Amino acid sequence: MPKQFQVIPYQFDSQLEYTLFQQHRDYLSWPIVYFLHNKKEAYVGETTDVVTRMKAHLKTEKKQDLKSVSLILSDLFNKSATLDVESNLIRYIAADGQFNLLNGNLGISDHKFYQQKEVYWELFRDIWSELRSLGIARHSLEHIDNSDLFKYSPYKSLSREQTNGLKLILNCLLDDQAKISLIHGGAGTGKSILAIFLFKLLKTDLKDFNQADFDESDEEVFQLVESVRQKYGDLEMGLVIPMRSFRKTISNVFKNIKGLSSKMVIGPAEVAKRKYDLLIVDEGHRLRRWKNLAAYYGTFRKVSQQLGFDELTCSELDWIELQSDRSIIFYDEFQSIKPSDVDAQRFIDLQLKSSTRIERLRSQFRVRGGAPYMDLIYGVFTDNTTVTPKPFESIHYDFKLFDDLDLMVETIKRKDAQDGLCRMVAGFAWEWISKNDRTLKDIIIGESQLQWNSVEVDWVNSANAINEVGCIHTTQGYDLNYTGLIIGPELDYDFNTKSFVVYKDKYKDKNGKISITDPTILKNYILNIYRTILFRGIQGTYVYVCNDNLRVYLSQFIRLQQAQDVEQKDELVISDDPSDNSIPFYDLAVAAGSFSELQQHGSVKYIQLNGGYDPQRYFACTVVGESMNKVIPNGSICLFERYQGGSRNGLICLVESSSFEDRDFGANYTIKEYSSKKTITDEGWQHQEIILLPKSTDDSYSPIVLKDEETVDLQVIGVFKMVL
């Protein structure tokens, strides 16, 4: 099928206006999307008057260094389409990491682009593949979706609720009587996104906002930002994140965003170094006080005394108030998980001050189970629950209770191979004995033997995370696609009292329990831990429970997944002769020549396959090695569709070339994700570079890069469809 769009590159210079009149007269008053860039910086825009817009950009000082413009043209475009493509390009280009975007982040309002309907998503996917072929984009959309730079990018669409919160915060900054904005929001309500969005907003040059595209609510935000700038000038700001692991992650995000710096992301102790116009505190419920601080006692005492406080009675919340003229604190009382967290009463007292402004975020953005799932978890993990006993059902969320831990681990690993970012997480009910000896196992349940996380900072993104188990301290603040939760032996249920029971001796987080004498307080912390973990998974959560009573209790609300219920793949039938329901099965290991010769080879076999697969169009072969093990396990028999033409960027392909020898296949075949860069000549498009990317947990696999004449004899044989 012919492409429904064109991506046409030009030099961004004084000759551009003449070129547009000569070559694109039909599009001069037509909606288009454009991409301005040099080697490091870029700007994405859309317009219905391309000549006027380009002339305006050429006069803008900040865009003088941009050298090229790529016009994205389509007869399908209307205003909504170009706004949607522009919005997606801004979000994905920003997270792709190749360019620093010059765009401001206003004008990407959720109510404007109809993204939920995905009206133009397939068109955008095709455009993105073309941009990858031109070297403008690097990564697949699936890869970017799982990246921290995408999840926590300030180039986001804000909901009306978040926009209202943003207005309250900006008005608070303009109100001389207001000192603190306290933003309440449960897990997944977008607190971190709003904090980062606000930070970028206040650090972006107002000249970069295209006011012509704003609607009325955007215009109000713009005016508020402008008033804040006039009042304060360039604000001295810091983003305070109490948890070290999550702080490191967001610091890396800031490092890759134009106008921001990793030094702007700080820990609570760093606020003592200077006074701030504005401090934004994410995860404010994890600010600390003088209790169960372990190695942090010394630092806490030093900072408290430096700021003139009594360390025994103050908290990091006091430090924030003292060191900032204004502060914005994002807070969730249900995510306080240990005695060192600031007491909830301090936040209640803070709310009562006349200088505090309050906003609440309620919409759910992370968990696809939405409000029904959130209400279920809050209701079920409460004593004397009033939730009706029936299994949770949702076509949007995969929520299951497992009675076989090995099966749950296997399922999480399979989901990780398909979607990425799936992790095992457990309550802190086992000692971390493998910390100093990785030959030891920490979590032993029946025949199952597992280890805690091998790294403490950014464990979720570490290389071996899928083979380990994280805890609340390594996952709080993070998004996962699927969570496999082990509820440990420290938590049980008493059907007589209709309440949860905590066994303090089985709870192994020493700093999470010493000094607690009231068992109800410890129970609340532990229930908060499990609620928080249960809100990590975007697509689904699987649960295994150690204690029998608690398992029976939860089985009233979570559908049980037993081993016999797991979908079993039919045994593949391989024969020497074709039949009506078979496709060719090639053994690449016996291939001495080209694939065309292999198809005539006497040892070709056939696989019986239901579903009406055309043997002229589909074939199967065995994939060996670990280079694609995130998607294809070693030794899998896989289904391929013969390549029929069209863009291959972002697809997993079986390719053949005499320019390399694959280390797993031992021949001139490989299976990798295909990516290419093209160049335009008088004769048309030519490959400049083809990159064959591994998708492996083994970092020793490197991309295969073919350049210039090496690309000539490369043949794409088939496109991977699935593991059989």
C-alpha cells in the first residue's frame, strides 16, 4: 500500500521560502507538521501557513543555529490530525534522547488532541518508522514507552484536574499571603509528572510558547506563568526527592532535558546549602524525622543544628519551610511506610495554616484498572472491610492470585519478555543475606528460592532485575508494566475479628519497626507498603500469599490463577511432508548457501499449524542464542511472515547478508530489530546505514552495523510474528 504521507527534508535558510513556493504550492495553506533541527537541538511544530511560520522561525534568535527542516505532509491531515502528530512527536522525540527540544511544554493539553481515541496512532507509527530510517529518531516506540525519560518527561498532556492544580500552584506563587501549596494525591495520580511539568514550565523561555495554538484554559495558565516571571524573574528552584533511588532516576531525566540540569534534583539535606525562591517536593510523605534513621542520624543532626533546629523535635519538612520562600509539596498519607517518615499530624497542622493552599488529585493515570481497582485495594486492605466478596473483573487490568509461586515467577518473566518492565516485588519479611554473598538465597518458600535486589539505586532498570526480587524501598515512585507481589509471612488475617494481623518478629525491616510499641501503627505501615506496591503495575498485578488465612481472605476478591488454568501451547507436530495445515520449517543451521537455496534443500520439514496460515506467505525456523532473549527465548521455534516490502524499521526481522557472520547462528543469518538510515540522491533513496539491534539481557551482544556498500546485498527474508 502506498504511503499516506511524505517526509521531505530541506535546508533551513533564506532560500526555503522560494523552495516552498516552487515545490509545495498545494500545501502552503494546508495543515502540516514540521521538524527543525541541527545535530543536537530540535523544534517540533505544526501550522496551516508554512511560509509565514518558517519566516518567523528564521527571525528567532534561538533557532538561528538550526540547519534543517523536515516537512511532514499528508492529504489526510486536518487541524486535529496535525495537533495530534505534533503532540506525539514532541513527547517521543524528547524521550528518544537524540535531540534537546527547544519547545516549551504548554499547548499539549489533554482535552485538545483526542489521544485516547488513537484516531491517528497508526499514521503516527508509520511516520515514526520513516523518521527512524532518516536518522531523525533512534529508538522504537515500544522501547521509548518503557524508558524513564518518557514516563517522567515534562512534555506531557495534562488533564483538567492537573491543569487546575497547576493554576492553584501558580496563584499561590502570586499570593503574598500564601507560602505552601499542599497537593494531595494517591499512587498513580500524576504527582511526579505535575511536579516535573511545573519545574520545566517555570524554566522555559516564554518566547518558545506559540500562543496562537492555545485555547482559553491554556491562555490562563500562560498569563499566570508570565505574571510569576514578572514577579520573581529567574526563580532559584530545586526539586526535592527524599528517596535516593528515585532521586537518581529523575536526576538522569533532568540531565536530558533542555533547560534543566541534574543538579536541580536534590535530597532534603541539600536544601541547607542555600535559600530557594521555590522548592518543589515530590513524595513529601517520605520526608524524615528523628526516628529510626540508622546511618542518617549524623547527617540529620548536622543539618538540623546548621539551620538552628533541635534535631529531636524537627523534621525535614521544617528544613523545607525555612529554606524556601515558597514550597509545593506533593503528599499521600497512604504511602508513609516507616516510623522515620514525618508524622501525619504535621501535615494536618500544615493544612490548618492560613498560608497553606490545598489541592487534591483524584484521577488515576498509572493503573489501567482505574478507580474501581484503586477502590478495591483501599477497601480490601482495611480492617472490617465493606467490600462485597466477589472476584475483581476488568478487561483493562490483569489481576490474579497465584497458589504456585514458581508459576507466578515464570509468568512475570514471560510478560517481561513481551512487554518489558515486569518485576517481582515482596514485603520485607526475609533477611538480605545475599547482600554480601550472592551464592545465598534470601527468599525460600517451599521449593522456590529467590534473591533480593543486587543493587539499591535504580534497581528497576538494572540488568539482572528480572531474576531478582525488589522491595518497597527499590520500587516506590516507579512504574512497572506488571508486578508480581509476594505478601510475606509477616501479614495474616483473622476471620473472627475481621482484621489484619501483623507478626512483628517476621517483619525484617529493622528501621521500619524498632521504637514502635503500638501494633496498630506497625500494621498501618505494613498495609501502606502493600497498597503502594499493588499500585505499581500499569497493566496488571499478580499476587502470591504466604499465609493460608490471608490467601483465603484475598481469594474472595482476586480470581485464583492455578497451574492447570495457564494456557498451554499445543505440542508442535513436525513432519517430512506438507499437508493442508502446514507451513515450511527451515533449519538455518544446515544452510550452506542462500536462503533461496535452503528452500530447495532436501531436509526442509513442515509444521502443522491451525489458523489458516498460507504456506506461501508464512514459514518457521528455530531461533538460537541469547541475542533476542527479551522477546525470543533461546531455542524457540518462531513464526515469520515473508517480507513483502514496506518499512522495516522497528520490526524484528530475519535477514541474510555476506557482510557478517552471526555468532549464534554461525552463518550469514541473524534475527534482530531492524533500523536504517537513508540518504537522498538524484536517483532517489539509498541506504546509508543499516543497524541490526539485539534485544538481550546479555550486554555482550552489540548491534551489527552495515554501511554503504555493505548494505547492498542485505536481504530481509521475513518479519517475526510470534513464538510457536
